[in-house]
Amino acid sequence: MIPDLDAMTALVGRRFPGGEYRIERWEDFLLSDATGVTTLPGDLVHPVHLFHMPIAGAGVTIGELFALAEANRAAPVSIDHYDWTIHRPLRQDHAYRLEGGITAHERRDGEGGGPTVDSFTYAIDVKDEAGGLAAHVEFKWHYWRLGE
């Protein structure tokens, strides 16, 4: 069954609990190695951390995002985009405060017999220890409603 449109639209404005995230030296090394990027000099970390750090640090899990969107386990979830605005370099062993939530929803009804798709945009701010904006992350996921 396709989730109620009003229920999906009502998720816009929902804030995540927020939280703190610290990129440890070992984590930077392992993620760099796993993704094939060169570790950066000194205590700098690669921006690839902005794929997972915002969700984990904002106090929400991917499973919880799927549950909020009423994702069907048999249907795919696809990524539209990840946009990163980096204001300050990310560094190892620095505590970052993360906050954000759901900023947009749109539904595309299956045209010509195609599937319905619910798309959600999420936005999370990454703040440094002084409270300054280190990065802003915005990403959009599509939840396909197949066989519903």
C-alpha cells in the first residue's frame, strides 16, 4: 500500500535529535583505505566522511529514515544527490555538533503505469567546537513504491 500523501508531506520540518560526532584517526584511516582515497596530511580528514557523519551525528539511523518514509523492503531506495558546502576543513579528534532534519517532500505518481516515488530532501549542519558552521550537507533520496 502506498503511504498516505498527507502523512508523508507532514514529515517536512521534522527535526532530528541532533548530536555530536568525532572522527577518530583510525576511522579516517579505515574510511580512506576502504574508499581508495589518500589520507590527508596532519589532522585533516577527507570530505568523504560527509556521506555518513551527518546521519550518524544528527541522532538518526538509515533504518529510521526508511521507517519514517514507510519504505517497502521489496522496493529500492535511490539517491538523487548529495550536496556538500564545506566552510572549514574537517579535522580528526574534533567534536562536531550536528543538527538538521527533513526539508522537502515531493511525490511523483506513476505516469503511464510507472511506480509512485516519494522523494525526501534532508539537510544537516555540521558545526565546529566553537559553534561555527564547518559544513552543510543536503541530500535527496527517492523511495520507490513498487508492487504497492
